[in-house]
Amino acid sequence: MSFYQIIEEFNDFDIPAYLSNVSTSQVKATLQKDFLKPQDFLTLLSPAATEQLEAMARKAHQLTLQHFGRVIQLFTPLYLSNYCVNRCLYCNFNSDNAIGRRKLDAQEIRSEAKAIAATGLKQILLLTGDIPGKAAVEYLTEAVTLVREYFTSIGIEVNPLAVDDYRRLAQAGVDSMTIYQEVYNQEVYDSLHLSGPKKDYHWRLNAPERACQARLRTVNIGALLGLHHWPSEAFFTGLHASYLQNNYLDTEINISLPRIKAGPVGYQPQSPVSDAELVQILLALRLFMPRSGMTLSTREPADLRNHLVPLGITRMSAGVNTAVGGHIDGHTDDGQFRISDERSVDEVRQMLISKGYQPVTQDWHHIAG
């Protein structure tokens, strides 16, 4: 069985109609439950649930403290390359876009890693555009080997890989992977991905499961909120996380909440997500998946990130630069997306401390055997 079979179970289910018929009493009854079923989760994504956001927030805060305490993990991305063969309408790395293309060599990778490590971070996320093939995996493996000197936890956010490739990277030092389905609606997915290997909906959809099968310690998923009807996308994100958590008990399943506001060449999201709607998504996900980590990126402005910390967030990026070589060159041109929170690692760390939270730059360490 794959997660796609669960998606198919909802082919004839009218999600918008269900949401519009949810009553306030249904939402209140859902909030009294200790464990939520998928329909309960969907109920919390309804318009009626907006009247109960304060109650949802109190319960989300309580559950987060129960499972995670007052600990927030900090990490930052390291962009290795922005070469990409895909044509995705919403992404600045689109192969049609006239941006400066760059791929870091070994010395540049070391320099980027050294600059990031100087901020105190010990958790890194390596990113590339999509250039499929054996050479791409070899390059990524070499990069992991190079940065291992500086970081104790290494994640990847790259194109979908086969199980054996994930295993190879795990042996090199990778312990986590992040991949966004972008949009779970298959028709919308097809319309947004014009060409390239990313157009293969099923290969991408099943990538998190292949990473679990390769026994990576952590798998982080999400939808790019705004590409399609956001309650549906949030719903399937939660179902996907639940499916993985129930089938791969030794893998930590995390959820990210990236929100797109605009893209290259004037691209505008089909279903814009407001701040209040983002809060509702976060709260509903926390109540449905109380043991899952929740990541909030620098796509969001500093003030909003500050306020969302107590509502379920367990992981935040800091000191971010989405340009290849941005940490050594200091430039931000041709980044994958425009960041909204430009604070340094230390500034984010101090914000968390002021709120009574413990910022953690290292929560994992490989012991040589």
C-alpha cells in the first residue's frame, strides 16, 4: 500500500462542501477528544473552526509542551547548486529563468560550511536544484562528506531519490530528508510542472516513504501552501504525515508549513493563505499530529514567527541565505525564494530565550564505533 491509495479514497468526497457544513458545535465536540480521526482534523480546518482558534491554541500549546517542552531546534540551509532541469511555474530555479547558475566546488562547500558553523549552528540542510543521474548523487555524497567536519546533523532537500541512494547518503552521514509534495491535487500538480523529472507526481509522492525504508532518522514533509485550495492541501499533508508515522515507527516524521506569496515572472498563488489561515493550519495539524515536529521557515516575517512559537512550532531556520554561495559572498540575488525574516542566528536565539524557550543548535551526535 502507498499513500496514493489513501488519496484515492477521497476522490468522491467533496471537501469544500463538508467544510461549509461544519457547525460550531462540531468543532467544540472535536476539541474535547483526546485523539483525532481524519474527519475530526478536517473539521478543524473549516470556517466554523475560526471561531474557536483561541481554544485550539490553548490545547495546541499544551500538547506541544507535553511532547517537546520549551525546546526549539535551529538550523539553516546550505545551497549547493541552483542548476535545475525542471520547469516549475512557481520556482525561481525554473530552467527557463535567466538567473545566474552556480554549483559550489569542494573548497566553496567547505567555506560555506565554515561560515555557517561559526554562528554556532550544528544542524544543516543541503539543497540543490534537480539534476538527475549518478553524477548528481556522487556530488551530493561528496558534499556530505565535506560538511561532516562542521555539523553533527546533516539533512538534504533535493530531488526524489531511490531507496539505495538514500541508504548511500545515510552511510555518508545524512540523517534526515525534507521534501515537499508542493501540491497534492494531481491535476494542479501537472499544470504547475511543465516538464522535467519533477512532473512525475507519483515518484515525488512516494519519496518520503522510500526515505523511511532507507531508515533515515527524520523525514520532513509539507505542501507549498497557496498553490491550491489550502484546507484540502493541509488535510492531505496531515494524512500523509499520519500514514508515514503509523507505518514507520522508528522514523521521526516532521511537517513544514511553507507558504508561497508570489513567484517568478509575476506568478501568483491560486489560493493565497492569510496569516490567520496559517495559524489555523498550524493548530489543526498540532492537534491531529501531537508527536510530529513542526518547522517554520524564514518565508514568514519575524513578528509572525515570534508569535507562532508557542502554538506548536518545534523547529526554525535562522541566518538564512537562499542563494548558492550566499554565506561566503554575502549576496542574495538568484535565491530560490525571497526570505522575510533576515535575522541572524544570534538574534533568533535571543528572541527564543526572551520568550522562555531553549534554542538548541545540536540535538544529535554520531558516535564513532
